[in-house]
Amino acid sequence: MIRTHVITGSASGIGAATARILRERGHQVIGIDLHDAEIDADLSVAEGRRDAAQKAIELAGGTIDAVIACAGISAPIATTVSINYFGVTELLEHLLPALRASAAPRAAVVPSMASLQPVSTELVQAMLDGDEAAALAIGETLEQQGPRVGFLTYSSSKRALSRWVRRQSISEDWAGSGIPLNAVAPGTVVTPMTEGLLSTPEGRKMVDDAVPMPLNGHQDPESIATLLIWLTSEENTHVAGQTIYDDGGADASLRGDDIWSWNDRV
């Protein structure tokens, strides 16, 4: 069955790979990106998110079967929180009516295994509270302290996004509407965003120390795309609220074998 997919970040990286595979399989893809997409939009601002959603719904004829939100940046700047968190969550909320019109609606987003790295808990909470102005103010304070501290905007945006998925996936809006909502967290993906960092031995060492990937090393965008496509297919009926670490073993390397004992009773 041909399905209609809305994909953000469709012009490059994981989004482009996902869009290409879906089109090769005969599905309709409505891409959203800054340029070179069916819909050119700036998801860093509320107006851009609202306009992009409206145009996507119009192009889809009122019914969207799946949304795959890949758009994001990794810069140590305040705008990162607007694109990576609000540019995902608000867009999905705008698209909910069209998803509910589908017989088999699905949604998936792309945080990162950086969600496991140090974050600003204050910034994460501001995002989860839906307070973009406060989140940007905190992000600007972090940005002013230089790239090392500013990077917390990235990891914090990804942590908040994974937490939002867990919260919303079991809500009336999503589970109550029969919509599986999930996330895929990549390890180090070889894309234009990472190629500069991976081009030197020093850069590769820094990346690999932070994101150890014992299984097959750095990954291509297609390794993420195929999982996103399954999660948003009709085959997925019960996977909900999960951040699946498709990361070559980075999560297991960093967190070890026991992520369950928080609920143990001696």
C-alpha cells in the first residue's frame, strides 16, 4: 500500500536517505527542509513550523500516514534547542489532525546517543515545560561560555526530545489516537555534518572516545533510515515510547549491562 510520509531534514543526511528509500519503494514523500525540498521552511521559529505543517497537510490532501522528523543541528548555539526540540515537537503537534485521518498513522523522531551525555537539567526542563523563550535564554548563557559548554545545548535538546517521546507516546493524543510514537538515536553517522570532524585522526579519536562503536564502527545514514521506515510502517503496532539506540553498541558500552536495577527491591 502506498503511504504518504512527511520527512523533515529531507535534503541531506539521514532525512535524504530515508526519503530516497521510501520513494524507491513507491511511497509518497513530502520533504521539509531549508531548501531543496517540497516545502522550504525554517523550523527554528514558530511561524515556520506552523506554515510547514499547513503546506504539508495541503500537499497530502488532508491525510498523512507517517511523520519522520530528522531535521537537526549540532552547533553549540542557542538556536539548536529551537530546531532540535521545538522544531520537532511543535511540528508534530501541528500535524496530528492529518495523522489521525490515516488508517495506520505512525511517527518517529531522531534524537542521538548524545542524549546519554552530560546535559543542562535546567535547559531540559525548560524544553519539557514548552517554554521556548526560557530555553533560548538558557541556551544563550551556555553559548556565551564557549563551545565546550555551549555543546550542552545539543545534548540537552536530544535528552529532552527522548523524554518528550516517552511522555507523549502513552498520552491520549498519541496512544489514544492509535499512533505509535518512537525515536531512533544514532551513533556516529557519516554525513556532511560529521565529515569535517572525522577527517583528522584527532577528530576521529575525540568522536570515538565519546561514542565507542564496537559493532562495525561509524554508520551510514541508511542504517538509521531503514529502522525509521519500519517504525513508521503498518508492521509496527505496539512499539511505543522507545528511544532505540541504533549506535553500533555505544549505549551498551557506556551504560553497561544493567539499566534495570533502579526498580530492584532487596
